Amino acid sequence: MNQTEIWRLAVIIGLAAVTVLTRAFFYISSKPWKLPHWAERGLHYAPIAALAAVIIPETVMTQGQFIHTWQDARLFAVASVFSTGMD
């Protein structure tokens, strides 16, 4: 193995260790704990914020540029979804 491969392997092992430790942190703790009310309330908005972060740029941009016309079919598609209540 050359030095580049050793470095890559070390990085992969290090990232795996960090991932396991951060995910297992809640199980390692000996006492139960609860999130503050403001954090729990904020987590209720996380799914809609993530969805908006994906949908809005795809709707109003093409190839990294804002669309220049109201005749784009995506705008009407989004309007129809929101007008039906997103069932």
C-alpha cells in the first residue's frame, strides 16, 4: 500500500468512528434527558423546511439561473398542488 491509500483508509475509519460515536451518544449517556421545548417545537418544522429547500430552487431556477418567464409549466404545477391542499 502506498501512502495515499493508507491516508484514505485512515480517513474512512476516522469518519466511521465519528459517525458511530455521534449516533451512539444518546445510548451511552447514563441518565435520561429531554430536549428543551423550543428545540422540540423547532423539530416539527424540519420536514417542511427540508422539502422547501429542495422544491423551491427546482421550481424557480433552470441551470443555476432564475427563470425569466411566467410561462414555465413548473410554476403552474406548483400552484395547482398548493391550491388542492397537497392531499
